[in-house]
Amino acid sequence: MNEQVEKEIEAIKTVLNALEPLDEETRSNVLEYVLKKLKLDIGQLTNNNQGIAADTNGGSESNSEPETTIHIEKFKDQKQPKTDMEMAVLVAYYLQYVAPQGEKKLVITTEDLDTYFKIASYPIPAAINQLLTNTKNAGYIDQSAHGQYKLNAVGYNLVKHNMPRTDSGKNRKRKKRAPNKK
């Protein structure tokens, strides 16, 4: 990842960490002041983010799911992915359904994994370039174009209904039954 992207990620983390403990009105006041101080027009920022979202979504498909927008690190902590593949699926789900409006997208790439693993404080796997292919082969995502992958129903259900995995209830591994003795 280039130095500019790393600086951007660090800035996002800093801003989110500073604003998260504040109530909604205070957050709004702080952001309004910062935008004025930096001489940024909120209308222009909104239009730019909508353009980015439209480009990255790759079409006019709707990605509206009634999820509350939360930080990727908190989402990861809530869902507790156990493997790199589960984390990759979680990133795809997050970007499609949970991310703030300007970040949402329908397809993910290895660059997205690298970025969001870092933001979520999840260890970067050694074979990150192979992770999306392995996750596709496991049936959680589908390839939509070269290097681009999209969440499928199996991946959706994993994150939405089966994470975090628990030792009780429907997520418990079934024990093999002993054969009947006659």
C-alpha cells in the first residue's frame, strides 16, 4: 500500500476515535467547524462521495440493508471472525451493508482487504493476494470480474446469521452418534 493511503487510513482512525465518544449533536458541531476551518464545502464533499460510490459499486444495484453504520473495528469485534476467510467475508458484508454511505461498494478487491484489515486491527495474512480466491473457492463470495469479488447468499448468511460462532445453539458442531448396539 502506498504512503498516501496509509496516511489516509491513520487520519480516518484518528477522526473516528476522537468523534466516537461524542453525542450526535456535538459530532455535527465539531465536523462543521473543521470543514469551515479547512475551507471545505460539505455539498461538494457529498457529491464527490456519491460519485465514488457509484463508480465502485459497478452499477445501479441497490445495496441498502437496514444495518446501523458502525466502525469496522467494532463490527469485527461484534462478529468475531475466526479465520482470514471469515474476515474477508466480513469486509465484503461491511462494505455492502454497514459502511458509511460514501464507502459502500458491491465488489471488493485485495486492496480493500488490506485497507480494512488494517483499519479493523486484524492481522494481515501472509497470502493476502490469494485470500479472495480461497474465499470464493470456499463458496462465500463470487468473482464478478478479474480481481473483483461480490458477496453471495452463503457469505451474507455467514455474517448476518452465524457470526459470532458460539458453542451453543444452532452454531454448535454436532457430535457424531455412537452406532446402535443390538
